[in-house]
Amino acid sequence: MNALPALNPFQGSVLPDARHDPEGDVERINAEAFEACLQAVEQARAGRQSASVLLNGVPGSGKTHLLARLRVHLEDRIRRDPGALAIFVYVRLDTTPRRLWRHLREQVVEDLRREIGERSCLERLLERRVKTFTDAGSGDGLPGASLQRAKGDEEDITEFLDQTVKDRNLATILTHLLLARHRLEARAWLRGDSLPESVLERLGVITSDPEEDEDAEGRARRVVLALCRLAKPSPFIMCFDQIEALEVEGDKKTGFEAFGRMGAGLHDHADHLALISCIQTAHLNGLTQYVRGADRDRVFKARSELKPLNLDQAQALVRQRLDAVAELAQLREKHKSPLWPLQEKDLQAIIPPEGCPARPLITHCRDFYERARGTEVPPETTGEFLERTWTERREKQLQEGTETDADGILHTALPDALRLSGTAWQRADPPAADVELSFAGDGRSLNISLCNHGNMTSLAGRLRRLRGATGQRLSASSLVLVRHPRL
């Protein structure tokens, strides 16, 4: 057995997100749920009314895997037929109810930038729109002569895009991207980053009055809906994963209500959207209880449950994983057992009558494979797992994290840190619009304002508003300003 390849086919049991290609995809697993997703996409493609599907399953049942399968299916179709363009957006809801639209904006921009056949979805959308304006012929690509005309008619192109997206600043940014100009700054604006005045002036966007109350959520909502308009008539598929993550300190109501309102707003805005939502079965009752009935009718029109694998499905998944390793496949040809080097009896022992979710199945098979190689190692302790995970995530955040990411992390982490500390502090309603987090306990209050603005005018406006609020609704001694070290 020591001749077995060191590469363990079952090493990866968790798909990080739907932007990664799924390993060991067996089409007949969760086929009904996948078909429900395809029907939603086709309804959105028809453009008569937006569609929606709610998927539920136990942890490890393959919800994220199913979304990744859908993405691969759509991208393969686009490669075969560029006219079948579909926009796939993956949104893992690791955010807070107060940042839902901002989080969605970031994820929409992330996926619009994803390349399919060496061109991004956003490039394809812009080229198609400009073709309509320049009457440059058919096909998915933008002819060079048409692009030259677009450069010559830049103001007209911006005006045309403004009529489509109904947002002058966004139309200006899209024009920059179309003409391959100021790309980094334009993408940062599109994502929602706070930019210095000098950059905004170079981009030619109009800034709001810094004395006005900032409405970052409202701005994000406008941009998301405008990008939806840009995509029409192509179907716009938004996949919301891990809705249960919106629970804050056990509060299901606030997060689920906010999600329902957002989903219903998207549904009512357009007729070419497919909203696909995933939640763990244990949280399903809370979701249906706290999302308003009218919103449920829009966001969860169809439902499908991802069921545990039976023995036949489990064996098919195991064989697919084993066959994916070329070196191992050659060795397997010499053995009669279809599961070699695993033992069929081991697999039967871990599949109960009600079935087994895919993730624990793969974890068991990873250990079976190491045992067959004679290199079985003891499983990680809880402490070892937490230490390793903490180190990996910390290093990744230090290397790749942005100031915008930091805002989202603090929104989630600070309430949890206070709760775990065992103090008497509890969440409270913020006394001012520029206060993101508020806590109260032992007769005291703590108000935190996140000041990660790259734009100094916007930052100055926030500070003036905070100063104006002190002494009225806000105690100056309770106020803490937080700003990222990079800024």
C-alpha cells in the first residue's frame, strides 16, 4: 500500500466559495435542486418576471458546491455561444444587516470583473451596449473601428450609458473602463471605496455635499440596481450563500428581515434576475418566520432541499475522486474493487439509512486513504484546528485585506468579542447616523464610528456631523473613532 500516490484525492472537503471549480462533481447528486436553479435562470433569460429559489440542506450537503456547478455550467455555455451571456454573482453573506447593499455591491463588481474566455463580463456588457449606440454590426466583440468611434464620441457614449443606467457618475466610470483609462481608480470607485478628491476630480465624478448625512447603503443600492439595468436582457443570477450568517448575537429577526427587504427590492426592480438563496435547514424556520410574507413571495418562489447521499451516490462520488488522480487511476486498473484502495465495508459503515452529507463522507475517505497508505495521522485537536485556521486567515487578511474589508470585519467581530468577554455590555441602537456600532452596560455607553475614508472631504464631513451630534444624542466621552493604520 505504500506505493499509493502521496496526493490524497479526498484532501479537500470544503469548497471555499462558488468561484472555485468544484471537485468530484457527480451530476446526479442534488440533480433536482440543480434543475430548479436552471429553471430560474431560464425564466430570468425570458425576461418576463424575475425568478427565485431557496435551497436548504444540512451542513456539508453541497450547497456551495451546487452554486459552483451552476457557475461552471453557465460559463461553458458562454464559451460555446457568446450570445448566451449570463451574469453570475456569488454573495457569501459574511456581513451585517447594516452593510447588506454595500457588501452586495462589492461582490457584484468582483464577479463582473471575472474573465470568461479572456474577457470580463463587464467588458462584454459594455461592448454590447456601445454596439447598440454605434450600430457597428453583430457579434459579441466590439470592432476596432467602432471603438475608435466611441473614443471620438466620448461625451455621447457617456450620455448614452447614462440613459441606460440612470446614474451619471456610474456612466462616467463605465466610459473610463470601456476606453481602458484610469482602470484602477475606476474599479475602486465601482467597488465603493472612498477615494481622495484628486482622484475623483481626475475621474470626473460629481461628489455630494460632505455636510449632508452619508447614505452609503443607499449609494450602494443605486449602483447595484444600475448595473442590473446595464446587464438587461442577459439574465443576472445572484446567489446568496450562508444566509444564516446574518444572525447577530442570536438575533435572527434583524438580519433575516433586512435580507428579505433587499431580495424583494431586487426582484421588483427588474424582470431578468434569478435570486438563488442557500441556508442551513436548522435556520429555515427562523428565515420563514422573520421575512415578511410579501417579501417571501418574491424571494422564495420555489424551494428545494439538498438531501444526504445514499450509498449509491456516495460510491459514485468516491469513484469520481479516485479516478481524478491520473497516477492512482493506473494502479486502480489492476484491482477488481471499484473503490480500491478504499474498502467497501468501510464506506457502508459510515452511510446510515438516512444518508450521509458529502462533507463528512469525504473527510472519512481522506482518513481511509491515509490508512491504506500506511501514513495515518491522528486527527487535529480542536485547539490545533483553531490555531491553524486563525494563523491562515490572519496572514491572508494582512496580505490581501482592504480598508473596506476591515469595516466589515469590525462590524461582525466587535459584538462577538464583547459577548465572549463575559462583560455586561449589550448592543444598542446607534444614536447618530455616523455611528456604526453602539453598546451599553453598567450605566455607560460606547459608540464606535469607522472612519476609513480615503476622501478627506468626506471624512471631514463625518467629523463635523459627529461633533454636531455630541451633547444632544451622543456623549463625547462615549465616542471612539477607528481608522485603519494604512490610512
